[in-house]
Amino acid sequence: MATLREQPDNLGLWPRYANNLITLAFGHATRTTFNLQQLTHKLYLS
């Protein structure tokens, strides 16, 4: 029962967390192509 209770909370938090990362990454990176290339390079390295 504990795991069934935890899952909805985790699933509920994940979309917000993922959306925040996407917004921060693309919101800032797409301001200039240079920043976009920097982000892409960092993603390939990580």
C-alpha cells in the first residue's frame, strides 16, 4: 500500500520538474544560436 501511495505523488511532481528543466534549457538557450550550440555541446558531453 505504501508504494501505491507514493507513486501518484512522484508522478505528479515529475511533469513539473521536467517542464521546469525544459523551460529553463530552451527558454534561455534559444535566445541566440550560440547559446543553443553551447547547450547542445554540453548535452553531448554529459
